[in-house]
Amino acid sequence: MGLFRRSVMFMLGIGCGIYAEQNYNMPNVKKLVETYVFLTRYLAETYRKPKKDDE
């Protein structure tokens, strides 16, 4: 019974997602993630402490 319930919930979730995508202005998640990754790398490189030279 658990497999049936999970598959029904999965199909219901997919149906709701498709409906929301078609009828509402949804953000592009891939573009948002790429922007956040770029910003994180930029901030890490900009504000990183300088390496000590032990030579």
C-alpha cells in the first residue's frame, strides 16, 4: 500500500508543478543557482585572507 500511496503523491506533485509552470511566472531555478554559485566564488576570492609565505 505504501508504494501505491507514494506513486500517487509523486504523480500529484508532478501535475501541480506542471500546472503552476504553465499558469504562473516561475523563476528559472538553474539560472538562480548559477548566479549564487558565481557570487559565492567571487566573494570567497575577494575576501579570502592572503596566504602566508613561510619560505
